[in-house]
Amino acid sequence: MAEHAAVIGIGQTDFDAKRVDVSQVGLIREAALRALKDAQLEWSDIDAVVIGKAPDMFEGVMMPELFLAEALGCVGKPMLRVHTAGSVGGSTAIVAASLVQSGIHKRVLTVSYEKQSESNAMWALSIKLPFSQTLVAGAGGFFAPLIRGYMARSGAPEDTGIRVALKDRLNALKNPVAHLKLPDVTFEMIANSPMLWDPIRYLETCPSSDGACALIIGDSAAAKQSRSHPPAWIHATQMKTEPTMFAKRDQVMPQAGLDCSAALYKKAGITDPRKEIDCAEVYVPFSWFEPMWMENLHFAPPGEGWRMTYEGATALDGDLPINMSGGVLCTNAIGASGMVRFAEAAMQVRGQAGEHQIDGAKKALGHAYGGGSQYFSMWIVGDQPL
Amino acid sequence: MRDVAIVSYAQSPSVRTQQDENEVEMLMPLIKEAVEGSGIAKQDIGFTCSGSTDYLSGQSFAFVMAVDAVGAWPPINESHVEMDGAWALYEAWIKIQCGEADSALIFSFGRSSMGETAETLGLQLDPYTLAPLKADAISLAALQARAGLDAGKWTEREMAEIAVRCRAQAKDNPDAQLSGDFETDQLLADPYLVSPLRKHDCPPVSDGAAVMVIAAEEVARKGPNPPVWIRGLEHRLDSHQPGGRDLTLSPSTSLAAQAAGVADGPIDFAELHAPFTHQEVILREALGLGPDVLINPSGGPLSGNPIMVAGLARLGESARRLWAGHGKRAVAHATSGPCLQQNLVCVLEGE
Amino acid sequence: MSHPTPETDVILSAPHVLEYDYRRSLGPVLSHFFSALREGQIHGVKTKSGRVLVPPAEYDPETGESTTDEFVAVGPGGVVESWAWVGTPRKNHPIAHPFAFALIKLDGADTALLHAVDTRDESLMASGMRVTPRWAATPEGGITDLCCFVPEDQGVQTVEAPDEVSEPTQSIVTPVNVEYVYSPGKAATRYLQGLKQGKFLGQASDSSGLVYIPPRGACPRDGVPTSREVEVSGKGTVVTLTIVRVPSANITVDLPYCTANILLDGADISFTGLLQECPLEDVRIGMRVEAVWVDSSEWDYSSENIKYFRPIDEPDLPFSEIKEYC
């Protein structure tokens, strides 16, 4: 029933800790104009706009899409605003894809962004409510115990996280828009960086970034007119949610993630994901989440995800490169981060990833998660229609 | 296009303050009622989508906790829009059109009583040139009302008559917050709140929640309620700057109405998300509804206006009325943003 | 032991303020606009179709196209297109006495600017009236460098051009301050009433009987109420933990400190607590701990009644027994 849909334009801003040279408007337009240019399209070619970002309290504007939409040429058009916590960038791309897959629209522009420098993410993420006591120190304080739980279960070597961080930081050097670039990065530099939320070290943590990502998703006809780069055909999309906390919830290996990837592979006709997927961009805000998600994505058996990192399978020259762009560890404009994963997956199968291109990538996974490891959104894109 | 219908609906009464229950406690019985009323087993519902905004309750990720009310286990296919529930319905409808689901649960919630709603809504304004002036939602609506008075599009008496009619119609709605018999002259004798708006021109501050189940034809036909068909569902947006457009018109509503096929058949009644009296006149014109069309038989937002819920409630109230056999074809409308900036139009048909 | 959760006659509520001074970078167009305002000039920008937008934008709202580089001085006078009389200004409004919000089309502009008009008296307001700006004594580069507009017959205020050309305004600070009355609902109120008596009152799921602490009003797994109340122990087991060595907004505990996910005896979900009276090198998964309360004279409806958790002299639980709570 669903129509074919493909990514026909991609634009990312330059990411930085503080993009003080632009307004929120300028930030999203930078991404959108780059996507339009990539797709060789004009504003008037766009049928609808889907905007995504994480909590409004980051920028202190309630439902900011209302003032931003017209900066995306949206007057007289439909506009949706998605918010599914940290997975929002991915979910936003999926909603945009569904507007095309449903046959409703031919070309949809989707933009997700965060301008974190306007406030303080740690503040916005741990607003103290009356009667309660804030004990969880931001996202790191929440996720560090889960990492410790993973270490206890898997018996993974303690330097696994350092190895992930080193790989991603080296990959980021090949990505022109990445935020945090450490040209002299070494294993020792990461190992000696301060412990923030034990076992998470400073250099095993994502930065706080300003930035935006835009995609243009088109139907078959639009994809066939795609000139600058071949289209990235969307083979399957999937979102799954489970509650934040419930008795005996497995927070380390959440069922929603296991179910999400299993459903995704089924839709995409993939039976052996480790073998059939050429590369993946996975939402890894703290280094240890790479091995955890390798298991959650059914790339490795339970307890064995760390071996992929350790044996170099996830490196650029490994059998399943992960986070070729440098990933969330190097660039994290929260609301955009999920869409950047989806965009980077599409760039790989379009062959436009430049220095971090995986030769011959035909099938790629984009992955995002959010909340207390409870919201998942994923897609598979390919160089040919499914 | 797949034929999709509303198969069940549940809402809380609109009340000034629902302090006893948090969002989860409010939603839980409504979700149970709507799911049971749909005739679809909870685990068979293919998609869930909610609409809410963090700024109403002053906490990031307010919607995350609301998932607790659903019983999202085993994990569910789910999404959330930072928009009125009517747009959550749109996303769910799209998922059904894609063939990704055959049914969907939609819910929205808002406890406006926790804050000062008119000021909170002022946080929606352009943060550079508008928000620093601290214009509140009532003042902006008053600018719109004045523009129409100056243009001769409505009078203060006509505005008061709309309030009188809505409050009288709300007498039959047990969920209404504000209802009863009022005299136009008596209302016009009241002082201005923000001139030219009097209190009766503005919506009450309301807490509430609403839950709806929709389904594709093959599923919808099996339910206990006769399907209320979604024949057209479209939404459009206007410019944000209030000084950049003619506030007495709603071109986005007209575009959405045209695309949704409002004019393709006679309309028996309309549920319009017009929180301010004069906005009913703007919407009636933009939707092309003649003087014979009954507007807001439920009492509309002037009788109960839970923010983020009131739009979805227009669809829900329309479905209830069609189930009760009062008419065959209806228009439901939802709005968002200052001065009717964004508008959704839905054409509904009973069996 | 459990019993039906008693009805509470009071539902707790308390003020909650959301307050932050956002610093917003402006980009080239708004930077130009606000820099001009600081010098007593109002500039619009031309779209490609020749319309003059005030306030200026980086884009033409009708098309999304970028606007031109051409800024045009407009006003300072203009015409009121519509207005709303605020008889009782709100606390945060720009003028403390009765005033009007108005849409003002400045001379030479094609769009109207929203601003305040100060006439003191509603009878002096009319659509079509001409108004002129009043400027802030100490301009900062922002929309509020225009204090307000007044009827033009009160005279045009001339602004001295500054002696030195100052740096362009690159950013503005916009304080956002929203006041709420927060009420946590029924289940949380019962929990807080328990804390006030030095007790941990959890609630059991109607479907599974599993015990939630703190209760949140629902069994999130099944979406059903938790209508039976269960007192759980102040003793428990650490199921996982972290040592925090980085400062965090809203947390005042001295660094470094350990927070642990603690499974209280009798509960089925872990509870976040501060772990103290234990060297950080000794904290570990499986260790047994107990709650230490503040002096009972200080007990309030607050999680802060629990000072912290500390180790107790009981053997650790093996990881296999607590794995599913981590």
C-alpha cells in the first residue's frame, strides 16, 4: 500500500558549541537551504514541512515551530511538530517519510534543530519540581548506572568505552561539519580525561552543540528527477516506545529497542543484520552505548557487543562500521541528533559522505533513542528501491 | 486512500482546576473507556499518538510520563506531537494511510490551571521582536477583534450573541464548564477585559483530557459504534507576525477547507475551535458555512477550553453528535498559535 | 501487608517557578535592526518583490526566499492599524498603567509592527491615528529600545546620534519567568504524606501486584491504577550506582558523591538515593543499605526528609538476585 519514498536532499549546518553568528531562524535555514541546494529544488517545490526538536525549555519558546515555519517557506502549507525526547530527530524524519509513503505529498522538507547555547541543557533537563529532590545529575547521571549494569552483566573490559570514544573522535576528523574535533586525540588522552559520572569520562561524553539537520523526502517521481546525488530509498522505518520505569524493567537492554530493530529488519527483508547492513549511524551519547546498542540492534549476541568494538568490527575498515561521522560523541545538537544519524545513513548509500564514506555502501541503518532508553526510532535506507 | 473512521471517544469534563489528579491519573480511565468502546483489544491497536506541550505544566518531557497511562507493554508503536491532539490524530491517520497500522489511539491532555494561560501562550511568540513585549493571548485576540470591528465584519453585539448562543447550547453538554441562559444586553453591560473583548468573548481556563480511537474501514465496521468517517483531513499555516497578515481572514482555514472538501456536500453542523467569539465569524466565512449551519452545538471552546485538547475535542464532540443521530455530515476544526495561525479542518460523516 | 489506599482529603500543591535568562544570538538581519534601534533608527528590510518588512526578517514570509541586503529607514511615525486597550496591565506588561497594544504601520513599511501605545486614556486611542516612538533612555539593542509609541501630536522625539559607532548588537537576553502552582496528584500526595511520617508508602499494581515506590498514579506497564497501599522497608540493596564528579544545576551535594539505584525491601522498582557514610572506593552493586532520615522535627512533605542511605552490616546480595532490577 505504501508509496516508495526516498531522501533526495540533505543539509546539515556546521555544528559548534555556540553558533553565535546565527539566530534560530538562521540556523534552521542554513540546514534547509543546503538541503534544497543538494536536491536542486526551490521553496515552492515543497508540499509540507515537519519540524522536530527536543524540549522547548532549551530555547525558552513554547512551540517555536509556530514562529519558525514561515522561515521554511511554510505559509499556506501543512506543518507538523514532532517531539519524542532524544529520538525526536529520527521520529521527525519518519513522520516526514510517512507523509510521502501515504501518497499525500510528493516532496516534504523536514528540519530538526537545537540551539542549546541559548540556555543550559543540564538545567532544562533537571528542572526541580516542588516536593522532590533532584539527585540525578542530568543525562550522564541517569545513564551511568545503566552502563555500570551493562559492565556487570557482560564482563566487558573496562577500556571498551575508551576504544569507542577514540574511534568516534578519529572519525569526526573526517567530517567537515562535526562539532568537537581533537586532532591529537589518543587512547591515553581519553583514559586520563576526568571521570564525570563514573564510569563515564569527560572524553567519553557527547558535547552540547548548536545545529540543525534537514532532509527532503520525495516520492518515486521526485526521486527519479534527483540529479546531484542518487536518491537514498527508504526501505523501512520503525518507532517503539515503552514506559520510563516499571517494575522489573530491563533498562540496560530495553525491549522497545529489541522489538524496534526486529520489526525494522522484518519490514526491510533483512534476516542477518550484521551481514546485510553495510554501515550504521547509532545514537551513542556516552561511549559505552555502542556495545550496548550492538546487542540491542541484534548485531551481536547478548553480552558480546563489546567484542565488536574490541575487535575493530565497528571501525571505518571493520565489517560493520558504526558512526562514520563521529557520531553523537562529537556532535550533539539534541533535537537534531537523531536526524543526523538518519541523514548520515542516507549520505552513505548516496555516496556523498566524502572522507568518511564507506566504499560501496548499499544498505545503511539510522538509529535514535531518547527518554530513559525508552523511545526508539530507526530506518533502513538503500541505494535501490526495496 | 483508505477509509478511516472515528470508532470511539472519551473526554474528561472541562473544569477550572483538576488539582486532585495528575495527567496520568486523568488519562487512565479515559484510555480504558475509549479502548473498551472501540471494540479493539488494546494490544491490537496499531499506533498511539499524543499531543501536549511542556510549558503548560512547566516541566520538560511532560508527555513522557503520560505514556504511563497507556500501559505501553509490550512496547508500542508510538509518537508525540508538541501540538493540539487534533494534529496527533493527523499523524495517526497518516500512519493508517501508509498501511503501517489499521487502528490508532490518540490522546491529549492539558492542565491550564497550573499557570497563567494567557501569559504562557505569549511564550509562543517570536522570541526576538514579539515575546519581549509580553503580549498575552487575550491582547492579541483583542487586536484581531478590533480589526474586524473597524472593517465592519462583526459588532460587539454579534460577538456577545455568539457567547449567549454557545453557553445556551452547552446546557445539553454534561462536560461543559460554562453553560446557561444569558442575556446579550446583560453581557454587553460588563466592562471590557481587554477592549474590545469582554469576559464573555474569551474562553474559560480549563483542565481536561481527551482520548480517541480511529480505525481503517475493515476494523471500524466491527466495532460497537457506527463508524464516523473521516472524509477529509487537512491543515495549513499562516504567517506568524500579527502585523504581516489580514487578521480578519483565515486563508489557512480556507485552503484546508478546500482541500478537505467541505463544500462537496451539505454540512449539518460544525464544531469550531474558536476560543474567542469573533473568531467564529472568521472561521465560518473561511469554511464557507452558511447562516443555517449550526455552530458548536457542544458549546464549543467558549464553554470549555483545555489547551492542547480543545481541537481534538471538536472532532470528538462532532463524532458524539453524529452517533446520537443529529445530522449526517459535519465539519470539525482545530486551531493553534496566536490569532488562528494554524488550522486543521476535518469533514466527518455518519453512517 | 497492603490495604486499599485511603482517600486523601488534601491534595498537596506548591508554587513552581520556571525562570531562565535566555541569551539569543541574532544573526545578520536582527543584529542590524537592533543595532539601528540602539541609535534611534527603525530599519525595515526589502524583499525581492520590493515589500518592506518591519520588523525585518531573513526571509520573505510569503515565499521563504531570502530577503535582500537592502535595509530601509522607516517611520519614525506611523499609523495605528488595530489596537487593544489593556485596562489592567499584567505584572510583566511593558507599561504599568493602562495602555494599548497596537499594530503600527510605520511610514514606508508594508507590514505592521506590534508595540505598546501610551495615551493614558482609552478615549484617545483610535484606529488610523498617527503615533511616534518614545525611546529608552539607555538603549540596549532590542525591541524594548522603543519604550512605546505616543500620539504624534505630542511631538517627535529626536535621538542624538552617538559620538562613536559602537559594535553591532550580536545578542539579546530574554528573561523567561513563568509561575505555576504545581500539584503532583493523588498517588504522590499519599507518598509525601508517608514521608512526613517517616514511612515509605508504595502502591501495588492492580494487575500484577508489583509494588511501586514512589507511586506515580499508575502501573506504567499495564496502564492500570495502583490502588493498594504498601509500606516498604527503609532497607534495601544497591542494584547499580554512579559516582558523580561534575557539578549540576539544582544539585547542592558536595562533589564527588555516589547516587545509587536502590531496591527497597518489599518494592519491585529501584529508587534513586544518595549513598553516604561509605568510602567511594567501597560502593558496589549488591551492597545492603538503609535510609537515614533528617530529624523528625524537620519532616515535611518532601523527599528531602531522606538525608541519604548508608551501608548496613549485612552480606551483599549476589548480582544474579538483583539483575532484573538494574
